[in-house]
Amino acid sequence: MSLLSVENLTVHFRTRRGFSGKSAAVVYAVDGVSFSIEAGETLALVGESGSGKTTVAEAVLQLNTPTAGTICLDGVDLAKLSRRDRLAMKHRVQIVFQDPYSSLDPRMTVHDLVAEPLHAGKRMRPADVDSRVLSLLEMVGLGTQHLWRRPHEFSGGQCQRIAVARALAVDPDLVVLDEPTSALDVSVQARILVLLQELKQELGLAYLLIGHDLAVVESVADKVAVMYSGRLVEAGDAAEVFHRPRHPYTAALLASVPSPDPEVRSQLGVLQGDVPSSVNPPEGCRFHPRCAYRMPICETTMPEMRLVDGGTTRACHLPDDALPSAGAGDGGSDWIESSQLFIDEGVEASADSAAAAAAVLDGRPIDPLGLLNEKDRR
Ligand code: SF4
């Protein structure tokens, strides 16, 4: 049995109009998302801003109410618990926020910040609270000299250590890491990541990591689930997904990561356009307005997640053995037919684009996302 099992999670919000409070529109934030996390495992949810990953995390933390679907912790459906039991379960899932400064009350001392969750649980003697706070601080690399200081006296990395100690105070099984290093300096990021990995091994913790920094995700995640416009598009073992992406969106996302190596061709801008509005998502595959591989079926039929190979699942109408190209010049697949391709009519034809188009028509691999318009101009 999985520690956390999320089945067909759907979260829709209704927006309200002005003072009348009348319902104006439905926001399709999350649609039919399923995944599981085993004890001691790290699952990363990745995707662009607006893809719905934070809404999923909030649902797991019981900070919003799902429209449909189930969230089970150790096989227990959280929605079926009484209020009191649900509160007890809440302690088993904690969160470390992105910005350590805004997640800590600046008026409180470190001692009180770390002790606060302890008071919410079972009653403890003051001496036991003090000793538990100190042991938590030592666990995250701080000590007695930090006990009575306030957050503004610490660096960002130290504040994030305090936030981690606070999250661990109630002995959680699962910690949601909401971009835990994105507000920190690069040198500090590595130390926090090492700390999180050490704590995971020492305490047997499982992590649900929300992230868009793919380098961070690759370094810590066991499994990855890629979200786009409220839906999962690819999920699997992290090494498999990063080295052999099966979904055009994952491939484009990975190709967009800048490389410090000047020999490596930059793919910046390879993923053009924005995540569509959650109020009015496109019909069919939600990625089709930006996808260079789209086919007529993509515009009308939503692809379901299905197993391809290597234990990876993806939601795409491409044949199971067809892999998207990771970018230009990488020797991508040659199964694309010219009838499925679109040249942006708004771009003046250049020698480069003509050469590339010829290469496509000859059935040779190209960088389609760099060439094509994201709008439907067929
Ligand atoms: S090929 Fe079709 S189904 Fe697959 S990602 Fe592109 S638009 Fe979506």
C-alpha cells in the first residue's frame, strides 16, 4: 500500500463576480490527476506556472476541497474522516514553503517557531518541549546559540533550516516541498538539498516536491510527474523521464533548460507561448496549440495516460514507439510526416527556415518547436 495515493484528483473553482457574488466562471485548476508516493520516496511535480501543481499540493495538505477524486494516506480516504481524525492525519503531512522569510513570523523567536507545532499536538512538559526544539535544531545544523534569535537575524539558508525543523516537529511521514530552494542563493541551495536528502534517509521521510527548476528536481527526485494545464502528461522514474522524455511537452521543457556549456546549442525559447487559461482550456489535448507534433485527433480528443515503456506513462496520441525530438540537431525521430507540419506564415521566410523545411519534407529530423507557430494556422 502506498503512503500517499491520489486518484483522479479534480479541483475546480468558481470565480465570483463583484459584490453580487454571482458565479462568473469555472477555473479548471486540476483535472483527473493520479499518482502515488511510497514511504521514503521523492516524487517531483513539475510544469510551468499555472499548470496546477500547487493546487495539487494544497489538496494533499487539505487546504482546498477537491471537486472529485480521492486522496488516501496509508489507504485511508481523507475525505471520509471525521473532522477530528482529519486533523490528526494533517500532522502526518507538513510543508516547507518557497520563501523562508515570509513563512516565519518575524516576531517569534526560533524556539517559539519550532515549538509552536508541538503545542498543536499532544500535551508536552515545558522541559520536553525545550529538549525537542533543541534536537530539531541540531538535526538541521543549528544549535543553542540560535534559540532566542528572530528570523531577521538569519540568512535565507538558515531561515529555511528553521522552516524544515518546524515542519519536522510533529514527526510527519510526508513533507511537501514547495520550491524549497528557489528563493535561495545557488551556493545555499546545494546545502539545503543535501540536508533534505540526509533527513529523508535518516527519518524515512517521503517528499512531494513542487518545482520548476529541473536541475534541482533531477538531483533529488526518484519519480517525476509532469503537469500541463491541470493534467498529468507524463510520469515515471526520474532518470527515465529526464534522459528519454516520451511526451512532446516534457521534451520541450527539458530542451529549454539553458546550459553553461557554450558547445551545447541553446534551446531557449524552444517552448513558445503560455500555458492556456484554466477558465477556457483548449479542446482535445491541452498542449495541442503549442505542439509541433499535433495531429487532427489532438484537437478533438483528450489523450489518456497510458503505459509506454520503461515504466513511463504519457498522455499523447503519438504511436507508443515514437519519441519527440529533444531539440534541433540531436538526431530526433523521423516519423513526422510533412502533412502534419505548419510553417508560421507570420515569419518571413529565411534561408534557414527554407532549409529546415526542406529537411522536414525529406523526412529528416528538425527542431520543429523552433520552426512552427503555436497558433493553429493549418
Ligand atoms: S502529439 Fe497530440 S496528443 Fe501528443 S502532445 Fe502533441 S498535441 Fe498532444
